Amino acid sequence: MNLKLTICHLYPDLMNIYGDRGNVIALSRRAAWAGLDVEVLRVDLGERPDWRTFDILFIGGGQDKQQALVARDLAEVKGPSLRAAVDDGLVVLAICGGYQLLGRYFHTGSGAMLPGVEVFDACTVAGNRRCIGDVIVCSEVGGQPHTLVGFENHSGRTYLGARTRPLGHVIVGRGNNGEDGSEGAVDRNAFGTYLHGSLLPKNPWLTDLLIRRAVERRYGPAAALPAVDDAVERQAHEALIARIRGRGLVDSGVI
């Protein structure tokens, strides 16, 4: 039986900065290399999709103007059905602005209060300074320790509530808020993070985790996938860590 993976790229024109589209490419390619038939469908403003047709949903980051449009569409059109889909196990990856809008609210620097979908028990408030630079995160999502690398560029400060746990803890960078050491969020099969770069091409373990969870949700745990070579991706991962070490930001014994 040929297994199929259907990916929803949500608001691809409005929420696509700092290379976020590369995450969809990484998901598609690694799933195809694992033998899956892959289809990517876009969903835009005003559309009411049947989330049951999707296995993975991706939403990237955007500027404040675009976030306001998306927040309104999520609140008025897609919010309740999307929350129900996440409750049903839909796999989600949300980056930066998309991550913020999947929380409870985003209080912008201009004073606007953008409502969130409440997939994550999290709230975001604008800060006075931007968090910009390379990031290294230690994560134990999936049951064993891994590192995540990426690039953050955000002024929002995100604080997690009791229901949602962090994706990981920062070794280098500011993460969610620059205060508590947390980075990103995990709630059911939904993952949020501030890491651009793109995130997934340099972190193949997370790419494969998302694909595996989506396949198991659709076809059951017996639907095992073959291992996919990730030598090139690991080289990119280690190259970024080496670059950060070269600037003296990470002791060689830390990672």
C-alpha cells in the first residue's frame, strides 16, 4: 500500500519570511525519500478547509501588517475548526509570527491585541528590543536529547502557561522571552518555535519526527518508515554550531 502525506501550507504568501518556505520543501523531500506520496496544498484567507484531509499543517512568520490580517481570518473563519483538528492529533509546525498567533493572544508594539487560536497555552507581548542571532537549543522532544539550530529575529516575548511545555531550552540565543531559558512550545502534536533559517533542513531529526507522527496518526503505529540518509543535513547542523563556537559563544564541552 502506498502511503500518502498531505501537507497544508497555511497563508504561504502572507506568512513566509526568512526562508520559512524551506520547511515545506524539507518535509516534502524527506517524506518522498521515505517512500511516501506527498501533496502540498495551500490554504489562504477566507478559505474553510476540511482539516481532516491534511496530515501536517505549516505556518511561517510574517510582518505585523500580515499578522493582523491572518489573526482576523483565524478568529473569524478558521479558529474553531483548527483547534478541533489539533485536538484530533493534526501535526502542526508554526514559526515565529505563526507561532505567536497559535497562542492565546499577541499584544503588539503598537498596542493592538491580536487574538490567537489557543492551540498553545501561551501569550506574547511586544518587547522593546529585538532578539536577533543564531540559536542553539537543547530539546528532549521525542524521548532523547537533540540539539536544534536556527536563527531568531523577533521582538515578541512569549510566555508559556501550565498546559504547554517548551520545545527546548536555549544554550545560545534568547528563545521565547530571554528570561526563563525556554524556546518554542509543544502541545499535543503541535510545535511552535522562533527558529527561522529554515529550521527543518538543518534539523533532520525534527523533520522526521513530524513526518512519523503524521503517518502514525493516519495509518497507525505499524506503518514503519525506512531511515533516510541525513549526512548532508547533519553537516549543515554541525557547521552552524562550529560557526557559533568560532565566535566564542559556546564552550567546546557544552555540546
